[in-house]
Amino acid sequence: MQNFINYLKDTRAEMKHVSWPTKDQTIAFTLLVIALSLFIAVLLGVFDAGFRKAMEFLISR
């Protein structure tokens, strides 16, 4: 049990050293993640459609 209590004390002490992002940074990073996710989703969708059309073309020959 003492190990667990020491763990909690150490964790609390370490959390005081964390530099948390500001509200503006959090919003900016969140929007960046959303934008990149949408971009990657569209890019993968385009590649998927292109490969599907290529396979349909090759199979129908």
C-alpha cells in the first residue's frame, strides 16, 4: 500500500512540472488535427476510388 501512496505523491509532484497549453493553443491544435484528419480522409477516398476504377477496368477486360 505504501508503494501506491508513493506513486500518487510522485505523480502529483510531476504534474506540477507539466506546462499545459493555453486555451488558444488547445483550440488551434484541435482545429489542426481536425483539418488534417479531413484532408487524409479525402485523400484516402480519392485513392480508393481510383484503385476501384482501375480494378474494375482491369477485371472487365
